[in-house]
Amino acid sequence: MELSLFARRFGGDSGVVDLMRDLGEAVSIHPDMIMMGGGNPGRVPAAERLYRERLRAVLDDPALAHGMLGVYQSPRGDERFRAALARMLREECGWAVGPENIAVSNGSQSAFFVLFNLFAGAFDGGRRKHILLPLVPEYIGYREVGLSDGMFRAERPAIERLPGQLFKYRVDFGQLAPDDSAGAICVSRPTNPTGNVLGDAEIARLDALARAHGIPLIIDGAYGTPFPHMLFTQTTAHWNDNTVVVLSLSKLGLPGLRTGIIVAREEIVAAYARANTILSLACGNAGPALATALLDHGELLALAREHIAPFYRDKAARALEALRREIAGLPCRIHKPEGAMFLWLWCEGIPGGSHALYQRLKQRGVLVVPGRDFFPGLIEPWEHRDECLRLSYAQDEERVRAGIAIIGDELRRSYGG
Amino acid sequence: MELSLFARRFGGDSGVVDLMRDLGEAVSIHPDMIMMGGGNPGRVPAAERLYRERLRAVLDDPALAHGMLGVYQSPRGDERFRAALARMLREECGWAVGPENIAVSNGSQSAFFVLFNLFAGAFDGGRRKHILLPLVPEYIGYREVGLSDGMFRAERPAIERLPGQLFKYRVDFGQLAPDDSAGAICVSRPTNPTGNVLGDAEIARLDALARAHGIPLIIDGAYGTPFPHMLFTQTTAHWNDNTVVVLSLSKLGLPGLRTGIIVAREEIVAAYARANTILSLACGNAGPALATALLDHGELLALAREHIAPFYRDKAARALEALRREIAGLPCRIHKPEGAMFLWLWCEGIPGGSHALYQRLKQRGVLVVPGRDFFPGLIEPWEHRDECLRLSYAQDEERVRAGIAIIGDELRRSYGG
């Protein structure tokens, strides 16, 4: 069987494929594996109850049930959902948006596939453009979505060492000089994998930089604001007509409904929707149907702020405390957790590197993600890439604690302690 | 805003984008439009009741509800669903398949995007391959999914004129000579848009031809067998290790759940799943959760055979009778309806062509699809392309009859009768 060059690009092993395969295999083959690898969200009882109740109400109403199950969504997504969401974004966040600024996707990964390939890749006259990532580590799933090579460009971040074995990456604005081949600037906020949150001033600087170069600023808000609001610092929800915000229902506890949301100026929404129609025909209705019900009842933001945010804030604090205890005295540091649901552990000079560490942990029943694939666009060699791990603390308290204890033990062995 | 060459390819107007926009606009802006355009399935009360009941049961079970809403599916799709489906395909269709031969997609359109680009497009050494379509007209949604030009190749079909103003396209096996640049052979069965059904002997010939050239035969079973079984002729469900069958839940009445299914030998399933993970991260869980419940209760095939098939068979017969009455005496013919949910109308020598006819019908409140974009891969000019219309008869009886009456009236005016 001979496969195409596309197959080689999209059919080979990749960080995100390994990640999702690990996640799937662990669930189905190793029911006892402590899952600190993939991005499955935690279980928030109040949220689960509410989703089931609202979905039951949709099923009990023949017209709503038919709208959810029996019809194709139009290219930009369900009208009622887009209107309800636009109203909330106007009223609660002060964004100057209407339904025309919103499009739905089958999860944010496929939104990024389209957006990145709209703004970067091959251009007229043999020119090539890239997506500029101001801060790596950055989301593992970006790495392979480019239809051609050189889709991303990134420089090393500045590293700020903080007390208590913490550290924080900082955008090195001095190095950040987009040239004509930058097609867009993109950041995740909070950052997956580090839990870093770019401050309002940093976002303002990136926004100005994007405008000055006539390119959009894309903000991946999968963990961000206004929902799911997995943020532990004071953060303003940023949008303007040069910003593309990508939101998602997944981290509200709904990854199975595959619902991403693009908020952008209308010409971008239109270009996205045309490409998405060819690639996917239409998006799923279940996520928008549920979200519309939550918006109609005024429950979406309340849920995020009153249940999702504190759930992860507490888990972050407990996981940080436990991991800090384990690494005391070792040459390890934890990225200051400001949002999302991960601890990013830097094991300086770890013998054999963090990929081997990940393998050993898997053998011991703890699934984490090695750091090396979280640096899309960084070309220069950097040993730091092979010294980091991403640990999710979204799962059950007790299991996370057990996982952290095994990680600590394995680290001490690794350093020969 | 400067967009990439990808944006030009995937962001321009296209047949399927027009189709889905028409569908969306008509639903939201013209509630009175008679919808004979897009592919929304009909409403089968027994099916709707069953889906709602089974989904309610999933929501009532906390573990099942969490499996549907709260976790990411593994790259090939939910294990339980794939096991249950494989068992049914083995027992009911005699296919030699296990769960390893099955992968899930977010609807069959995105499955075809991946499959076509795996088997055709750019290859090592600057070579290019195409998907060979033995019979056009063929599905409008294929046309633009290629990442490069020349993705499809097709020749004119033979036309058999039948009594009663009917006709039927036939594969012209004499012209069908794949060369080294054919990467796969693909047919939809039943054919969207014509309602043609390739007979078992024709499929056997295509299967032998594909094997002889070492390329797979892809069968798009979105309307076919074993489900939804919108077939009005005796047809065997074909699969072997050189066949890729793509199934879908959409025409069972579930397009809102975006669930496509690939059945293929394992190396193809693996290549598909890797690419799909990069493009989509994971597939939706709602369709697989519902289908698993139907399979566990032994209801999926029974529903297709006892409710879906007769529903469309009756609608086809009534629509055919009504349209035949309208075109009596006009130089029009209807493709013999053997499956799916469309009448394909050939208006020989229609003044101004069928695209203008489609526009006039839209003005009069009837939405149909003009024929010209249903000939992917056909390079030579052929006036026949601009003489055809696709009419869906899936919607309410009375509205379909009213639509057909307007179409008849407009045809008589068009021919100056």
C-alpha cells in the first residue's frame, strides 16, 4: 500500500498521536493506570448534574431534540447558539460582537487546523508564512497541524527562578520581532502545558505588535476566560477585531461533545466556515444545544466561576504542595501554576532525559507527558526541552497524590539520591 | 488580511459550501421554503422515539453519561462501540472484521478528506495520484476535499434510456482502465445524487480491478447497507480486506451527532486514525454511545430494515409518480430511483441550463441543487452537466408534492410550453 506525502506528514507518529493513544490505551487496557497524561478534565459533580438535567430537557422537547439530532448545522453553526453566546459576550465581557463574529468547530483542534493553515503555509509567489509563538512551551497539538514545514517560529523564553522551587517563563519581548513572513501571532492563555497566564499588559503588547504588522493575534482560550475560567489570577477576557479567540466546551467537562468556538471579525469567521464546510460538512449539534440551554438559563458563566474555577484552584494548590514536598532537595522546579490543570515540572540535568523518565513512570503505573514535543517552532537545540514533564492534576485527589508520590520516588532514584 | 493558498482552495465558493449555506439560510431565513436541496434526512417517528429513549437511558446512568460527555475518545474510537459493531458486521453481514478494522470519524465528510488525501495527491519523486470515480454523477462533497488539483478522474458514464421517462447511468467498463496514477477507486452506493445502486456484479468487477492494480476500493455507504439501508433493490453488503467501507449514522436521522465509521484492513485504519488525531484530536462520543445502545439491544439493523428502508421506499415511489406526471410530454427523464433519498432529473436541452432553473425555483420557494457540481474529475465538457437537478424527497409528503408541482410548472414555462 503506497501512501501520499500527506500520509507521511499526518500519518506518522507525533506527540499528539502518542498522547491520545496513551490516553486511550491506558483507559481501555490499564484501568489502574494513574492518569496524569492526557487532557481529560476532572469530574465536577455540580456540572455533571446540570448537563444531564439540561440534556434531558432537550430530549423531552420533540422540537429541541430534533434540532439536536436530526438536522445539519449551517456552516457557521446554530443560529440560536451564536446569538445567545454573542449576547453573553457583549453583556458580561464587553466584547463588541454579534452572531456574525462566531463560528462553531468540531473541537478546537480542528479549528486550529483551519486557522493556522489560513494564515500560514504557502502564499502567492512562492512565499511562505509562519505562525509566531511568542512563548514556548506551547500546546503539543499545534505541532503537526501545518500542511507544510516551518509552520511555527518560536524563540527561547526567558526563565525567571522563583522562591520555593518555582519558576516562570516570560515572553522575551526583546527578541520578538515579527518579519513579513509572520502570518499570525498565537498564544494559549492559560498556557497548556505550563499553567502560565499571560498578564493583561503582555496581551496588550502582543495585540499592539500584531496590529502593527497587520496580522491577527490568536488566543487559545480552551482553559481560559470567560469559560471554563480555569484561572487562578485576575485576568481580563481580551477580544477586539484583530483578535481571534478560540473557546471550547471541553474543559467544562464536555470533551465528548467536540465543541470549539471561534470569535473573530466577520471576514475571518467567513473564511473559517467555508473551509470547515469542505473539511467537515457541518459541526455537531449536541454541544451547541446544551450550551444554548445553559446560556438561556444564565448558567454558563456562573458554573465556570462558581464551580469549575474553584475546583481546579483547589486541586492546583494541593498538587503543588504535594509535588513540592517530593522534590525538596532535588534540582527540580515547578512552573508557577496560574491556570489550566497541569503542573509543569522542570528536572534540571535529569539523567537520561525526561522521555526516559516518562517511560519509567508508565511502567510504574503513572501516565504523564514528556516535555520535548511542547516546543513547536523552536529550532535551536535546548537541553531544557528534554528536562520537563507535564502532569495533569485533574483526576481524583487520592490518585493524583499517589501518582505524585511515585513521581517523587522515581525522581530520587533518577538523580541517584 | 492576506490568506494562504490553502485559504484560496478551501475558502472559496464551492458546490458543497453553496449547498450547506442554502440549507442553513433557508432554515433560518425562509421558514416556508420547501426544502428539496440539502441532505437533511426525513423524520421517521419510530426512529426518533427510540433515539430519545436510548439517549435518556445513557443520561440516567452516571457512568454511561460520563463516558459520553466527559472523556476523550481514543484515536480509533470508543472500544465498546467498535466491538459491538464488529460483532454485528460479522454475524449479520459475514464480514471478517474485528474492532481493529473499525475507526470513528466526525461525520463521513471528514473521513473522506483524510482517506482521499492518504491515497491521492502528491507522492514521492514528484508523482501525483488521483481517486478514480468509475461513475459520475458522484457526491458533491468530494469535489473540493483534495489538497491539490487533479484529485479525481472520471469518464462519462453510459446512459441507458428506460421506458416511462426513466434513465440509468452505467459504468462504462470499456473505458475504465486505471493507470499507475490511480490511488484508489471510489463509489457511493447508493449513489448520491442519482439514487443509482451498483449491482453486486458491478461491485465484484470493481473489486477485482482494484486488486489487480494494488489499490483499495472505497465504498461510500452513507445511504447504503447494512445501515441506514436506503435501498430499494436486492443488494449485498460488500467488504473484504481490500475494501474501505465508510458508513454513517446521519441518514438514520442523526446528522447532528456527526458520526462516520470506517471499516478497513488494519493498516488503513491505523493511518486514518493517526491523521484524524492530528486534525480533530478525537471524535464525538454521542453518536457512538447511542449506536452502542442500539447494537446492544439488537435494534440497529431492525430499525434500518423495518423503518428506514420502507419509509424512503414509499417516499421514493410517491415522489417518482408525482414528478413523472409533471414531466409528461417534456424532454425530461428521471434517473431510476434504486436507493438514497433523491430524484435526479435530467432536463434535456433546458433553455438557460439547470443552474438558472435552480435560481428560479429558489425564487419560487423551492430549494433544489443544480447538477453541475456533481461531476468531480470529469474534465471534458458535457452539456449534460448543466441539464440536471437533484431533488430530495426526504421531507414532509405534502411539501414534497407541492414542490414537485412548482418544479413541473417551472419546467413547462422554461421549455416555453
